[in-house]
Amino acid sequence: MESLDPTKYLGDFWAIVVSYYVIRWVRRFLETPTRIPDWDQWLKYVWLAGIPLVLADQFLGRTMTWFWAFICLAIVYTVWLIKDYRPARTLLSAIAPLAAVYVLTNAVRTVGFYAANKDYFEAAKGFAFIWLLTFVISARNQKKAISKQEEERSLVEARKAELEALVAERTAEIRSQKEVLQEALDELKTTQTQLIQSEKMASLGELTAGIAHEIQNPLNFVNNFSEVSVELIDELSQEQQKPVRDPELEAELLTDLRQNLQKITHHGHRAASIVRGMLQHSRTSTGQREPVDLNDLCDEYLRLAYHGLRAKDKSFNASFSTDLDTNLGLITAVPQDIGRVLLNLITNAFYAVQQRQKAAAVPTDKLAGTNSPPRADTRVGEGIYQPNVSVKTRCVDGQAQVTITDNGTGIPEELKARIFQPFFTTKPTGEGTGLGLSLAYDIVTKGHGGTLTVESKEGQGTTFVITLPA
Amino acid sequence: MKILVVDDETDVKDLFEQRFRREIRSGEFELAFANSGEDALTYLDGHPSEVVLILSDINMPGMSGFELLRHIRTDHNAPPPPIVMMITAYGDPDSQQQAVELGANDFLTKPLDFAVLKQKLRDVV
């Protein structure tokens, strides 16, 4: 047993203090509290192992020489646990020679070999220490480099996140804009539907008077022929009661009666067909294609359009004629839609001749030198201007062709390109929607795969030609 | 008494012939028909000074009733001038006034009341 040596204790004490700081540095350097918190709990107190070793040294001797080997092993184990971390591996390389030298020194200290080569061992210890310092510095640099990389990476990531947030923000913005646009589009579509409907109703309004006139006539016939038939029956029964009957008169009365009933049926059907046409016109188009008699449609709408205009302008008078190809046959089309096209074009034709008639009336009045309002008789001057609208149907190259010709005001060259544009109208505000021709064009071209062309000479008249595939 | 009826509706002929069957049979009235203003003028040219009374529709394609009336008053007005009655579905005062200004003797609206018409015809005779 060795006696107590205060200087030796002081050395051991310093060794413990140094080991405390070494461990503390290692823990901080390798960030063990966050990387391996479980082992860190123990690593924190490794330096305390020095205390029992110092005490044991008293009784057993030389235990304290293993202290640094123990500390080194603890560090080696720590490094091994986090070997994926590059500075940790460098630290391992740094500490390994020193640890090896210590272990070897302690292992062979008692052997004579050590004594003989003590200088070499001491030199090896010195080299190992320098090695340690070099590698510690290298590890520190590595760590700095890594942390710098990480810093850069986190910077890049932050930038990325920022960009992503920006992108998300833009995306949301675009999406909300898209929704707004979609809403506006839906609204526009609704408006379009409403406009088409109101255009339809406007043209129906123009028709009302014509329809009333067209229905009134057949109804008058129905009423009159019914009344007359009652009279005929009265006469017939009177005749039958006479003692001397006139069989010839009776036969004549019966023939008349039969004829009257046929006329009643005829005119009844006539009125019914007008009502049917009107209902068809006002109904929302089903878009259903069916066999259509273009000749019937042309005839019907020509009359309706004429009487519609007549009802509004009592002084207006025009001749109209049809030249219908009886061999035309049926075409497959949407009757309501084609009816609207015809009505629109025919109404326009009558409007054009009406305008020209009005324009022609002005100079006549001036020549006459009267201050009284223009009268019908002076407006329709003989040989001056005879308004005329004609509708012709033909079968051309297997296609149905409808030609609507008027000798009205005509369309100025510069307006020709615009007449099919929506909302373009030359009529005074409130009189035209500007949708009629645009809709007609769409119905003929898009709806039926046909063509709608116009030829016009200002001051002479206009011709619209509709071509529809059978 | 010869009456010329002008209307673009062809069935007007049958209707008038039946309505006035007794008068026609008795020879009280003689009816002639024209389907347009132009036809009426042609008829008047072919039968000068025969027609005593003309019943004309106003709304006809081509030459209107007003125009026909004007022609009658200028070209077929040899005394005694024919009596002209205008008939229209549009019984507005404007048309009525116009008819009177152009020299119509009377103005009737559709649907025609044949009892009234007969009375009027008898009154003018």
C-alpha cells in the first residue's frame, strides 16, 4: 500500500475535471442530447467514474491509469452510436490512436518491454495527442461545413416553402377568379337564353295583330255559314210542308247545306292551324327535328307577317306573292326554329318596303304643297313605287332553297358585313333587338348545317337565300 | 240593283249568294264578285254604268280597298256615281275617316251583320 500523495491526488482531481470538460465538449460537439438522448443520460455522468477509481486507487493501486482508457471507450461508444454523422467518424479517427496507446501502455506497463521502450511509448502518446488535436480541428471544420450546408438547405427549404405558399396563394387567386368568371359565364348564358326568349316574344308580339286578323277571317266564315245553314234548313222544312213540293229546290238546298258544312270544316281547320302555328312559335324549341313542309311554313308566315304589319300601320299596303315548288317535298328540320327564321326574314322584307314607301311619300307631299298629314292615297302613288315581297322555294342540287326577295330600301354596302352580328340593328331604339338576323344565321348554319346569304342593292331591294340540306 | 263585292277571300262569293238567296231569286239584287282591286276595275271597265253599289274589303294584297275607291271616284264616277261601302276587319276611326275622305258612302266592320247590311242596301235603293 502506497502512502497518500497530495500531488498525486491533485493530478487525479485535475484528470477528473478535464474529463468533465472533455465529455461536455464531446456532448456539445456531437449534439448527443438531441441525437441519442437515451445514451446521453449516462454519458453526462461518465466523468464521475473517476471518483470511485481514485478511491479504488488507494487500495488496489494503478486503477486510475485506466481512467482515460475508460473515458476514451465511452467516447468511442458514443461515436459508434452515431456513426452516420460524419464529424463523429472523424472524431473516432481522432481519438482511436490515443485510446489504443493508452490501452496498450496500461496493458504492458508491468512488463519489462515497457520499461525498455518507454521513450517510444511516450513518443507514441505525444503523436497520438497531436493526431487527436489535428483530427478534432478537422472534425470541427467538418461540423461547421455540415451546419453551413444545413443552414443553406434550410434556407433553400424556407425559400421553397415560401414559393409554395406563394404558388398556393396564386392558385387560390386564380381559382377564385375562375369561379368569378364561371359565374359571369353562367349569368351570360342565362341572359342569352332570356334574350332569345324575349326576341321570340317580340316577334310574337309583332305577329299578334296578324294572327288576330288571320283567325278572324275563318271564324267569320264559320259563323256566317252556320247561320246561313240554319236558314237553309228552315227553308227546307217549310218546303217539305208545302202540299206541292219543289224537288229541284230541295236538292239545291241540300247541296248548299253540304257545301256549307264543308266550308265550316275548312275554315275551322284554317283557324286551328294558325293557332297551332302560333303555339309552335311561342313554345321553347325542343330542338327535335322532324319532317317539315317548307312551302306551308313560307305561306303561313308570309301572311302572318303581312297582316301583322298591316295592323300596326293602316296605311301600309304591299303586294306579296309566293312561288312555291310543289315538288319540294319534306325536309328534316326543327319547325319552330325554321319558322322563326322565315318570320324574321319576311318581317324584315316588309319593314324594308314599308321604309321605302314612307321615304317615297315625303317628296310627293312636298310637290303637292299640302300641309295636311300624308294620306294613304297620296303615299301609294301609282307608277311611283309598288312595294312587293315574294317568297320562292326551289329544290337545288338536292337541297331546299328559300329565296325571300323585297324591293325595299336595300342594305348599304358598309352595313352588309354587320347585319348578322348580334345586337346590330338599324331600327330605332326599342323597335329591334338586333338579335333576329343573328339568331336566324345561327339556326340555319349551326342548327341545320345550311347557308344564309344576302344580296342587296341600296335603294333597289334585298334578297335573302336560305339553303337547307334535305 | 247590281252589287259588286270585292274581297280576296273566294268564299265570300258563296256566302253572299246564300245570304241574299231570296233577294237574288226575286231579282231584287244582282251580285257580281271580284277577288282583288285590279279585278274590280277590270269588271267596272267591262260593265260601264251597270254597278249601282260596290262593297269592298280594305285589306287586300296588291291594290287596297282605299286605292280601289280612289280609282272608282276618278275613273268610274259617271253619274249616277256608284255607292261605295268599305268593309274592314280593323274598325278603327282612322280608317273610317280615311274612307269617308276618299268618298266612301259607308263603312262596315267585319264580322258583317247581314241583317244590318240588307237594311242599308234597301235604304239606298
